[in-house]
Amino acid sequence: MLTSVDIRSSVAVYIQIENHVQFAISSGKISAGDQLPAVRELSERLKVNVNTVAKAYRDLEVMGLLYTRRGMGVFINKNIEHKCRETCKRRLINRLHEVTSEAKAAGMVKKDIIEIIDKSFSLDSNLYEETPTSLLSLSKKKRSK
């Protein structure tokens, strides 16, 4: 599920962990009743402080996505897939609205934006990694009319 975070990202590491868990639930990669790695295990795997993982798990528990069974571990709550899907979709809609508004203000046309989205979808990239150069090269391309 979660194999890396980007410590250079502007997104805090604990939020990256929270987002990864939410996206994994939303996409069905993990589901109700599944056990998450222990805090110490995940912190070692990600090479981050134990407190960072603990904070992410606490926040997800407060959101109602996880529950802890003392001595057993941390588990995915029941009936939260739909909630995660809606939350992820709403977040994406807000971000896309912001991006398309900015693109229109900069004089870009729909065709250019769709080309960038298509190229981005075709790449095998991970969340929070730097934008691939093949995608950045589209900024040098002449604008469509």
C-alpha cells in the first residue's frame, strides 16, 4: 500500500500518509477490516519518525476511517469506502476547478489542458513525486488555437 513518501514535498509527511490511506480505501486496495502496518513498522519502512506515523493514524481515527484494537493493531473501519470516494472526488473537483480556472486565465484552451491530462494519465508516476520531465516538456509546446 504505502511504500514511500516525499520529504521534499510541500505536503507534510503525515498528510501524505493520511492521503495514501484514504486513496487506498477509495480505490479498493484496502477495505473494511484490513489491518494497517504497526506504527513502528511503517515508520521504519518509510524512514520517518514514529510520531509522524502515529499522528497520521490518530487523525485518520478521528476522521472515523480507522480504529485501534489494543494489543491487536490498527484496522480499517466498516462502511467508509463511499465516504472516502466522495471525499477524494470532492478534493479532485476543487483542485481541477482551480487548475482549469488558472489555465483559462493564462490563455490556455481546453485542447491543451486535455492533452496535459491525457499525458499525465499515461505516466506511471507516484503521488507527491516531482513532475516528470516528459510532462513538463508540454509547457514548451506551441499553444493550440
